[in-house]
Amino acid sequence: MLAERVKTWTEQWKQQGLQQGVEQGLEQGRKQGERKGRHLGEVNLLRRLLVRRFGPLPSWVDERLAQASEAELEHWADRVLECAALDEVFQADR
């Protein structure tokens, strides 16, 4: 009888552990998706600002935007209004 209870408890603990693992995985996936979506939104907005300010963009700009970190995107967005030329926005020394 005790052995059966231990088996039952063990099975319940396994199920609880699995359920917690699934819930944690779903939450992490949701957060990752939100970050990725926010990042894409920032890239698209910065691209629109650049096009509006400097006209059609060369392909190297799209490559830089696609590989940019959130900090880089923010830095470049701050510089869009300050810079006279497109390449100045992306210069590291400013």
C-alpha cells in the first residue's frame, strides 16, 4: 500500500514538473517573440526615417539594420536628425 502511494506521488511530481517546464518554456518563448517583434518594429521605423530624410537606401544600410543591436538602433535613430549625410548616421566616431 505504501509502495503504491509512493508510486502515485512520484508520478504526480513528474507531471507537475513537466507542466511547470512547459509553462516556463511557453513564457520564455512569448518574451522572446515580443523582443523580436519590438526589434523589427524599431528597424522598420528607423528605415522609414532614413528613407524620408535621405531618399532610397543602398543595400548596405539594410544589412546594417538587420544585424544591429537595440542600442545601435537607438543611437542611429538619435543621429538621423543631426547628420547631413546617410553615411554619417552610421559612423562610429560621432
